[in-house]
Amino acid sequence: MSRINDRSRPLGQFVPLPDDDRIICRCEEITKGEIRRAVHDGMFTLTEVRRYLRTGMGLCQGQTCARLVRDIVARELGVSPLELEAAASRAPMRPVEMKILANETKGAD
């Protein structure tokens, strides 16, 4: 069993750090302290943290915060960031007006 999935091992008590109010996921406004607290609450994988806090689920789909979240989770678990399985991500998307899509199909004839 990997150390990541061994939920019986103690992580120690959650101790707030001076920089816990630093925003890590700008799209969802998630702080470093919230990510650290999630690990201590039992979220040991990036997918669990993502579902619990919505990190990487905003407009950028984790393009700006995924590496930072991974590093924070790994540090709290006491493992290498390379041991963490990547969370599923999607390409960044923006709303598109229907008239733009309609114009694209007119030119396809």
C-alpha cells in the first residue's frame, strides 16, 4: 500500500501557518490553509481535494494552481509530489455566443 492511501498513519495536529491566507486557486478563491486543512480532514488525493474544495474547477481548470495544490498536498502528507496521481483536468473554456457558431457553419458550405 502506498503512503498516500494509508489513512491510518497520523499526520499530526493541524497547525496554522502565517501564510495560510494566501490565495492558491484564484478562480475559486481557495487558500493554502484551506488546502492544508482538507488534507488533515482526510482528503489525501488531488481528486479528493478538488471535489472537496473545488480547486482547479474554475475558469482556468487548474492551469494556474494545479502544481501549487499538488505541492501543498504532498508537503502535508510528507511524500514527493511525484507520488500524487494527477487530478483529471479539462481544457479552459469560455462561453460562446450562438451567432458565432452560426457564422462558422455558413462558411463551411
